[in-house]
Amino acid sequence: MNCNCFTPKIKDLPTGEIPNILYTDYDLQVPKILGKVMGIVPKDGFDQNLCVNRGVNQDVGFVGRLLHPPSGTMVEIYSNQPGVNLNTANSFGYGDRMSLAQILPPPVQNKPPQKELEEKLLLFKKVHEEMFDV
């Protein structure tokens, strides 16, 4: 990451300080394996604003590079903004799982034919008793 400062937070709010990143867990100026560094960082992950190094007359500059060596996937970030938020999404959780049972209405409870017949006969009996004072 082309960043040499960061903005520390207390309870997710910036403190107003802008300390140097050198010798901190957020020093990613040289390539590092994030999986090894994430266990050191508070809350086992990154959620930190890093201050981008920019030239005086620089419109868009290099911010950082993320590389996944096993797949060869690489992302390079260029920006004209003064900061970048590095978030490894460890606090996001896994989310809800969706199934058809959550979307479809609940199934009609099919009772066994004998049980259904008994309930109907009981209802008819009650109606008969009311009508004829039995």
C-alpha cells in the first residue's frame, strides 16, 4: 500500500490523530501476507483508514496492490482521494442462508384421512346436539 500514515479510531470514530504507520501492524508499505498479519491486528482483521502518499500535482496515483498468488488474481488500486479504507470484512459474519422454505408459504398440514373424518363427525355431532337439544 502506498500509505505512510493512518487515522486511529476509538469505538469506530477517528481520534483526529494521524500517526506514522512505520513499525505498526498497519505498515503494508512492503508486501506482506495478510493472513499472517491479520491475527496481530485488533479484532483479527483490518478495518482501518490509511492515508495515501500523493505528489503535489498528482491527480490519480497508485494506492496499492492486492495479490492472491495461488490463483494469480491481482487488483491494483488508483485514486485521487487522500485515504483508502482497508477492510477485510471479518466483522461482517456469514449472513443468512436462504432456502425455498423461507420464501414459499408454509405447507397446508395434511391430516391423515381417519383423523380428518373423526373431526368432521365430532363437529356434526355438536351441531346436531345444538339443533335438537339432545
